[in-house]
Amino acid sequence: MLPHPKGESHDIAGAYHECQLALRDIKPDDLDNDARGWRATLERLMDTTGIQESPRGTAAVKADQLTDDQKQEFSDAVDSLAYWFDRKSR
């Protein structure tokens, strides 16, 4: 997938939105311990509490604030959870 022309933070904000859509109807009790941990990581890294509204959106502002380690942690949690759902669906 090509990077978004508006930059990495726009890509991450889009991923936040997609993760929220994917997880909104999934109950934590339907997940095992590993999947609950990855979900908690995503929720923590997507949390926009305390971020001021911006024309760009709070998710993009939050994405700008992530360290490189946090970006990697987010990416790893997305990949791990996607793989977990794939395995579960087989």
C-alpha cells in the first residue's frame, strides 16, 4: 500500500478508524488473553483523551505524537490481531 500523500500521520489515523470499526462489535470475552492484550494495546495507542480538536482530527494529532517505538507497537498489535482472527476463522 502506498503512503498517503498527506503523510504518515494520516495513514495512522486511517488505521485507527479501521481498527475501531473492526473492534466495535467484538466483546473482550470473545478473545483469548493474547488477543485481549493486542486489543488493549490498540485502544491505548488510539486513545485521544485530552487531545484538543483540530481541523485535521484528533486521531491525526495523536498519530503525530506517537514515538517510533509506539508506531511499531501499534503496527505489531494490528498484525498480530489480524493473524489471530485469520487463524480463528479457519
